Amino acid sequence: MKKRTCFLLTCIFSIFIIVIAGCLVLGILASRQSEDNRAENKVSEQDTDYEAPSMSDINLDIPSIQIESINNSNINSPTASQVQVNEVLLARDTFRLLESTNWSGDKDDSLPISIGDYDGSKLADYIANQDNKKNLLTIPAGIENVFSSTTSAKEIRSLMILSRQEYLAYLEAKGVNQKYIEEIDSNVLPEDPTRIEYYPENDPDAAPTSVGGYNIDENGEIDYSQVNLSLYAVDVFNQAENVFDSRILGTPSGDNDQDYWEKCRNIAVRQLMYHEMTHVLQRAYVNENVSEEHKSDKSAYVYADKTMADIDDQYFWEWGNSSIIAKSNNRQVSQESQADGISFEILVNVYDMSREQKAALWDHMFGRLANTRAALDEIRQLVESNWPDFSPDESGSLIGDVMRDYNKDGETTLVSLTNRMGAFPAYVGYMNPMEPDDTYLFWEFLEE
């Protein structure tokens, strides 16, 4: 009996590891397919109530961070246009339809709906909107040199190294336990230009900006206690465009104002670096709370005594009431929520932004996601109320089976959208950044 019990536990744990590994991949993909690292087709209207968080006009002064203040209360920032994340809207449409059916909520049972049950005009809009995205992910010719020239690539690489230093200085100023800072500096991501790379190609299909395991030898063995950081030109452009549109730097002389775009670009590089450095910090925390036996494992957090997912659970979902799946998915939620919220805090502090600038930048980085956030919240409510044992991130293949009937004349966009639904845990984190009033939980947690 003891052998059988051990065998079953081993099987369950193995499945857990496989699920987590898969979710990690999807989470990386989500950073490219969702909000803050990618342009989305913009829509003009906001159809949901949205209240921005309160902003302080007090900034942390860190003498070792030498960035010229941009503080200006007299700005004229337009309201951010909403973005349209089609896979989320398609999933919401599906669960709305399912609510009036007798579907069991079993992931092995096909959906009792057909393509004809959907609003055809909405499906056509999702296809057209998705087809237009590649154009939005290409850096315009008039400013391409700001992101992709030899000179700009060199400037950005230098700024990436500097941003890493600024991040660590900010951690020290906030009283983060020195052991986590030292773990970053000596192991997770030392100041090594070969491990902090910028890719200046103007390619909308480039890999996503991310941190990934470090190849420790020529045989491809990876030590996941260490990372490489990769930043891509189109991601910098996308974030720089948010800064440009927010007008926190005043009014540009025109759409191709090179000096203005360079300033936007530098803010964007810092935001992306602070975001990824928060993921580096999350890994450093795991390294310090796991045994040496598992420290280099990809899923070391499974064995860790505690992780930074313990900080704040207000955005967590039930995910089908499976403790294993929920723990893995909610870890992704917390990782992305923290990375966006903390990167925003550091960014607005080091640039000494005014309350008005902070509010404008928040709106253009996160307020533009209000419609998508509302759609995700509706998905959660529909699923947890009607099919509590079903996890929404497992809906892709089921909805994909229905969408295949729309594949007219080789049209496969809707099916491709369903392939992204497995990344919904990361999406929830992106759509719910840790707000300024909550970041104290983050810093208090890291003092010990």
C-alpha cells in the first residue's frame, strides 16, 4: 500500500510539473500576444466603467540614480484609446452562449453550440482587427532609425545595463533584504552584456521580450537559477508609442519628431527593463527559499518554502477548483501583476513625474485595457457561477472545434485566436497591474 501511495503521489507531482512547464511557455507567449509588450488595434470607445487609481505627488529621491527630472503638471494628455484583444472577446462571447445551454462544464464534452449561434458581424470584426495588427507592430519608416539603427542599438544596450543598476539601487532604497539583491548580482543576472541583449530588427514576428534560463554549456544544459534577458525593438516601439500618446513629455513637433521619440524610447526601455528585472527578482526569491538540490530546476518554485505569489491574492481566480492548476495559474497572475505595477512605480519615481504625468501614463499603459479587463472579469463570473469545475484557460481547443466551421476559403484567424486562450492566467496579471496603493505589500514582504 505504501508503494502504491508513493507511486500515485509521484504521478500527481509529475503531472503538476508538466502543467507548470506548459503554462510557463504560454505565459511567455502571452507577453507577446497581450498588453504591455505589444501594440493592439485600437478602438475609439470605452464601454466599461473605469476608475484610475490614486497617484501620489511624492517621489523617492535616490542620489545614485541620475536621471533628469521631467516633472510637469501642465500637460495635455488625451484619454487613451481602448485596445481590442480578440481572443478574450471571443471567449466571452462563447461563455455567454453556453450559459443558456445544458453544457456540463466537462472539458471532454464538446460545446453544444455552432458557428451560426455567434454574431457574424462580431466574428468578422475580430478577423479584420487581427489582420491589421501586424501593421501596428511594424515600426514606421520615419522613426525606424530611433529603434533599429546601429547607433540607437548601441545606445539602447547601454541603457539596458544602466536600467539594471537603477533597479538594484531602487531595491536597496526600499529596504529589500540584501540577500535577494546579492543573489541577482552574483547569480541570477550579473552585469554581463552577453546576458542582457537587444535585438534591433524591425520584425513584428520577433520573439517576445523575456527572461529565460541560462545555457551553461555547449551541450544545451540550462540552469534556470540564472537567466538571460532579451529585449526586442518592436516591444520598445510599442511601449514608446504609449509614452508618445500620453504627452507626459509635452507636445511633439510632429509625428516623426526624432528627439521626442528618443526620449519616449528611453522611458520605454526603462519600463521594460524594470518589468523584466522584477521577474529576475522573483526568481532570486525562489533561489533563496529552495534547497540546492532543486535550485537550478525550471520549476524550482514548486519546491520552494515560499514564493512572491504569497504577497497578494486579490486578483486570483479559482481555475476550476483544482488546487494544483490554480496554484500554477495564480503564480502567473501574480508575476505579471507585480512586474507591471512595480515597474510603473520605479519608472515614475526615477523620472520625478508629477501626479498628472503619473495618471496620464497609467491611463495609456493600463487604462487602455479596461474593456479587456471587464471581458475577462465577465468570463470569470460566468464560469465560476455556471461551471465551477471548469478552468477557462482550458477552453481553447473546445472553442477551436466550433471555430473550424468558419474556415471558409482558408480563413483560419478564429482558430488561431483559440490557441492563445491557454495563456489567460498571464493575461489576468497583465490586465490587473499591482496598483500604487498596494505596492507597500511587495516591499514589506521583501524586507525579511
